[in-house]
Amino acid sequence: MHSDQTEVRSHRPKHTAERIQSLLGKLMLVAVAVLAVGMIYGIVTTGSATPSWMH
């Protein structure tokens, strides 16, 4: 055995569960960003943070 020789392994394809898990994290970030933008837009356009049905 020689320690200077390295074995190159091919990159194994990701399993479906791993793909869904990484996609789910990204989708959650996008959802939070969209909700935050919508909330800020609602506050700016109405002038108050209280929904109309709570007045």
C-alpha cells in the first residue's frame, strides 16, 4: 500500500428524500420572505398593522 496514491470516487447521485429535504428548506425560506414582504406592503398601504376585521 502506498499512501501517496489517492482513490477517486465518483459522486453518488442524491436520493429523492435528500433532494426533497434540500428543496423544502429553500421553499420555506421563500415562503417566509414572501409573507414578510406582504406584511410590510399591507402595513405601508393601510397605515396600520391592525387588520380591518379587528377594528
